[in-house]
Amino acid sequence: EIGKLPALGYNTWNDVRCDGVEATTILSLAQGLVQSNFSQKGYTFLNVDDCWQAPLLNEKGELVPDSLKFPDGLKVVVDKVHALGLKFGLYADRGFYTCAFRAGSRHHERTHAKQFHAWQIDYLK
């Protein structure tokens, strides 16, 4: 039923903030949602907040996942989270920079929307 409950899940900012946003931590958190049965109770979103992206856009104006935190890229992590039956949420900022001074989407909204679609992001914060 549409609108019965808000999007339920886990947001990295409430726990790991910037330092813990990395592929291995995200996958561990996703497995925890499933193993603890939270996902069966409707907590199906794993939302990655600020600090997943590099400080600057690339030469095409695209967002770039931090290569130290996501050495295989973001899409690999999204696919693994989806394989666990969860939905993947991602934080972005419409300004020039995020709150943690990472690359924002100002003047690149269309390009970034295409990236979010290609990465199969289910929820954009």
C-alpha cells in the first residue's frame, strides 16, 4: 500500500559519519540489516550519506566516488546491496559542495541525475 509507512532503513550519518563511509562498512551494514531481520520488518533502505564522493567533479562534471573508500566504484556496492534484497539510498547536495566539502551538484544536476540512474540509486537524499 503506497504511503502506509515512510521509507524505513539505515542512514550512515547516524552512526559512521564521514570516516566510516566505505565499501566494506556499507556491505557489512547491509548484511546486518538482513541478518537482524530488520529488512523483513520493512527496514529496506541502506542510505549512504555524505563523504562517499571525491572532493571534486571530474572533467566531465560528473560525481566521482572516493577511490580510496570505493576502490571498485560505487555501482559494485549498489549491486551487492540490491542482491541482499535491500534498496540503496545516496546523499547528494544541490550546492557547489556538500556539508563535508565534497563535490556538489550545482549546475550539474542533469548529469548527476543520469549517474544516479545508471548506478540504480533507489532513493536520493
